[in-house]
Amino acid sequence: MNIDIGIDTAQREAIAGGLSRVLADSYTLYLKTHNFHWNVTGPMFQTLHLMFETHYTELALAVDLVAERIRALGVAAPATYAKFRALSSIAEEEGVPKAHDMIRQLVDGHETVARTAREVFRMAEAASDQPTCDLLTQRMQVHEKTAWMLRSLLE
Ligand SMILES: [Fe+2]
């Protein structure tokens, strides 16, 4: 059955494509945060281990909302590691960095998702796609706040 929500097909597909990048960034950041929860060491172990858990739990819930918005726009959500790797702007970490470098990488990751979300927001706004704008506003808020909190640990 055709979708008739007042956003034309080309715009729906373009926005879904942008949301797929937000999804890929978020999933990559989710995995990196879980990785660091497992592998962090040093005197800040307890603080960081617990803080990273809070962050990856939030991300695990968020990816579902982003994927389901893509579906509501009539497009299949990417859902493989290969697709996420191709779509994501966040590089994976192959080694086990020191705690300080983990925090740096996570600040960078949260800022990256905020930038991607902001880019896609403009597209959604131009198409009067308020639900996507609302979702992206919430995501930017979380990522910018988390980046601030992590950044504060480095000062
Ligand atoms: Fe755990």
C-alpha cells in the first residue's frame, strides 16, 4: 500500500538515507562504548565502567527509535555490521586504548553523531518532516550533553 503522509517519495527516501547514517553512527558508537565498558583499566575504572554502561544502554534504546522512523518513512533499515561500517563516520578501535584515550574517542564519537544528526535535520526541516526533526533534536541534545560530560573528565 502506498504511503501518503504529505512527504513525497524522493524526500522520504533522502531523509531515510540520512537517518541510516545516524543509525550507523549510533550503532558504531554503541559498540565502541560497550567495548570500552568491558576493557577500561586504571584508577578511574569504577567511574568509567559504570558511566559507559549508562551511555551504551541509552544508545541501545535510541537506535531502535531511529530505525523505526526509517521504517515509518517506508524504507528498510540497514542492520548489518557491513552496512553500518559503510555508512558510519565513526572509526572502529581495534586495540585497547588507555582510559584517557577512550574518553577522547567517545567525545569525538558523540560529536560526530551530533554533526550527522544536524545535517539530516536540515533535510527533514525542508520537507516539513516534524517527527524526524523532533527525534533528531532529542538525539542532538543527548549527544551534545554526553560529549560535554565526557569532555569535562579530561580537564
Ligand atoms: Fe557490564
